[in-house]
Amino acid sequence: MSLMEERCQSDGISYVRAGSFGGVRPLVMLHGIGSNAESYRALMLKIGEERPVVAWDAPGYAGSVALPGDWPSVDDYAGALAGLLDRLGLGLERIDLMGHSLGALVAGRFAAIHGERAGRLVLASPALGYGMQPGGPLAPAAEGRLQGLLAEGAERFAASRGPRLLFRRHDASLVAGVVKAMSEVKLPGYAQASRMLSCGDLIADSARISMRTLVLVGGEDEVTPPANCRRLYDALTAARPELGHRFEIVPDAGHALPQERPDAVAEIVAGFAPIVRAGA
């Protein structure tokens, strides 16, 4: 399957799609701050043989139109996702939802707001957010990313930062793929996403998540380390212990889990969110 041939656009949101809707619950994937839908290419090839999958380009990324204003909230991103699902005919159908890094912030808020629309939730290498106030100073980590992009330009920024997302930095093709995706970030999308990261709070949102959730992280992740991800799992479990949330560490993997260990991630996700009939 050529995923590039499946790239589509709907009312300002571009996305990559594999498989046909209808009959089987789809898996929807949200990428991180320094990437786009192509970061899920290898994982989609694994999962898309069994079930329909969709990976969006977040607002302001790749072919997607940026959100209005300088400080769109995580609610605005979750609303953009809800609109896309509606236009894809998935408004009344449950999905399984996977968010990676910054995408986990959006996935978590979507699940908190639209619990009836999500069956299973996967939060991979989740960015927890910093809980800052809109319009105020950015969290230092978010500010550092944004200033790095502004000072260096996208290509130099990607070349210096991209390899840090991987454990297997000796794999030239893997590094090249991560760097390429990061080199394609642009303004205002990246600036909006940095502000959303600064103001988001996934730990707080966890109290409103009502579906079984898998928190997944690479054992060698330097960006969202396992201890940070365990905090999220603990908060989810404290709020709804009866749901049986899961926490998994993928060995020999850094932050860019979908690119670095697609086989392992596909196997874990398939076991956690098995194929079910649409509407179930």
C-alpha cells in the first residue's frame, strides 16, 4: 500500500488514510510537535492491513490550515479533530485513538470531552503539558523549542534536535526520517502548538478520561522519560482504577516510538485495542 497515494484533505485538515471505513472500528493517530502524519507511516503499514487507520496533520502542519489566533487551546485542537471525524463519517461511530507526544495532549482532551466517541485510548510518549496561563510566559521547555526554531530555521533546528528523539541514532535511515519530518515544521503552526503545550495539563485531564487507557513509552526516552509517563498512568489509575489501565515500557526505544519500534508498538496496540465491529 502506498500511503502517499492515500493523503487526503477535508476542510483545511490534511491526513493520511489506509484501509476502508465500515465494519471495523478505525484507529485514529495524532502526531507530536516536531512531526506530521508521515511519522506514522511504518506503524500504519503494520496496522492498516487489519483495520482502517487515519493519521492527521495537526492544524498548522503539512497541508493543514492553522487555527485562528495566537493562543489556540487544547480544546480548539480537540474540536478540530471532532470536526474531521464528523466529515469522515465517524461522528456517530466509536474510534480507538492514539496520541504521540503532543498528540497525547490532544487525544487526552478529546477523550475527556467526547468520552462516548472513543473506545480505547493509547497515549504514547505523552507530553504532559505545563499548566501555564494563556497569554503569559511560556514554560521554559516550550519557549526553548520555539526560540530554537526561530533562531536556527527549520532545517538546522531539525538536524540538531531530531536525533535526540531516537535511541538507535546509528541507524542513518531512521535518523533521516525523523529529521525530515521535523524540518517541515512551519509557522504559525509550531508556535501555536508550543503555546498549547505550555498551557495543557494532561494529568488534570486524566480525571475526566472514562475509557481504558494504555500509557506507552520507550525505555530510553529522554524527552518524556518513563518516570514522567508513570505519573500519568498513576493519575489515571487513581481516578478510575476499575478500568484496568495499562503501562508499558518498550525497550531499546527513544521518544519517537512509532518510527523507531513500529513492530513492537503495533503488537502492543493490537493486544490492547483488538479489532471490534464498528458501532460496538
